Amino acid sequence: MEQQHMTGQESLRLISEMIHKAKNSYHDSGLGPLLWGTVITICSLVTWSQIHFSFSLPFDIWLLTVIAIVPQMIIVQKEKKVRKVRRYDETMMDYVWTCFGISIALLVFININIISKLNPVFEKYIEVTGGRPEYTFSSFMTSFFLLLYGIPTIITGGSQKLKPMLWGGVLCWVCCVISVYTKAEADMLLTALSAVCAWLIPGIILRKKYLKSAPANV
Amino acid sequence: MFKELDPILHSQLRLAVMSLLISVKEAEFVFLKEKTNSTAGNLSVQINKLKESGYIDVVKQFKDNYPQTICKVTPKGVDAFELYVKALQSYMNPSSNK
């Protein structure tokens, strides 16, 4: 770009051209939503199978979500390395998803404590009535998770103007309401549906966009 | 009465750099070079002028053993850019100056 005298119109054209270039210079790689969409879908469907076909794995399948943190960290570090520009909303998004991760960890911690405190009550119930209660606390746990899934998904989808993710987040909340009235088995299918719509499908869309515009992702 | 155009911004490459930086939080020198299709030497000179005017902050550091220059628009730069655009608009629509 040479230094030359510009008219007012040329200046305005240059400004809008550069703003447009900056706006289109970065696309999400989609790897994060793809990873978490896949992991949560697998965990939910395996849990559903365990309930439906009455078998149990020698380990808790949800431990996959802890293991998935490792590739997630690698993805974040790799993206940081190749990124040559940082948007204003990236810091906010980092905070939103970090808060979400911490909230999920806290919810797991709270749930474990509630279950350990309520278990003796249920045991007493079974002892007195001779039958199992129709609903236990664990049958409502999914509702809390789906409630949390919806929050960062809607914020990200809305702020990034990514409609499939926005609607996926809304679906998480719809499934949250439904899961209040359904049992654990159906709850797992609702979780899988939410993960597919909120993260897996938007992740595929983002990945396709990213690969299509690969040279622009400087 | 027409507003005077800021001579620091009324230069093609400096205006291009400011327009890019105003849209993002921060950008690397390489990014600015690619988007403005300028030479490293010319860009470096113009970036220095913007820095001396207090319109941008320039941070030089090392990333994976390679030098990295990060540019970021300052609040003074944002104000100057806004004033420049307003002045341009007043040239385009002289009736708005009455």
C-alpha cells in the first residue's frame, strides 16, 4: 500500500474495506464444540444403554469428560499459537466458558454431597415401605446440567451470530424443562439430543466454514 | 465550517492500520502487513508514527523464539479515529455543518 493523497470518499472506502477485512479475518476452528458435542453425546448414550439394557461398565463413562479436558487444552494452545489477531469478545467468551466449566464441576460436587446425604433416607424408605421411590434426587440431576449447558451456548450463539448454536442452547433449556417430568433413562436421551444440537452440529458447521476460509484464518 | 482532517490519520497506510486495529482488540504486525498488502519497512515506519502520536501501543516480545510485534489502539487513538470519521462525514455532507 503506497502513501498517496486521498479524497474523503476514498478514505471512507478504505476504512470500510479494512473493517470488513478485520471482521472476516478470524473463524472459530469448531474443534471445541465438536469435541464436547461428541463426548457428551457418547457419555449420555452409553449411560442410556446401561439403564435400558441393564448392564454396567467397570468405570464411570462420565470420566471421559475429565479426560476430554486434555485435548481441549491442546486445542486452545494450538489456536493461540496460530492466531495473529485477538477480537474484543474473545476475553468475554473465555470467561463465560471458564465459569461454565467451574459451575459444572461445582454442580457435580454439590450433587455428590446431596446424594450421599439423601441415600440413608431412601434406604429407610425402602426398609419401611418395601418398595423403591418412584423418583430419587438423581432423576432431577440432568435438569440442572441442561440448565447450565444452555447458558454459555446461548451467549456464544447469540454474540457470534451463530443461529444453530443459539437454537441448540434454547433446546437445552426446553430439554431441561422436559427432564423434570421424565426419568433418568429418558433424561439421557434428552442430554444426547441437546449435545448434538448445541455443540456437535454447530461444531460441524464451524469446522466447514473454517476449512473453507482457511487462508483467512491468520 | 469544515473540520480539519487529522494529518496523522489522513494517510492511506496509517488509516488502513487504524481501521484494522479499531475493529479488533489487538493484532500482530504480520496480520497488519497481510491485510494492508504493504512492505514490512513501510509498515514499520507508519506504525512508529502512530505510536509516537499515542494512537497505538506497540508491544515487542518473543513467541516460540521468534520476535512478535503486537499493536493495539489506545483510547486516544479511538478518539482521534472517531473525530477523523466525523470530519470526513462533514466533508461528504456539508449540510450537516450548518
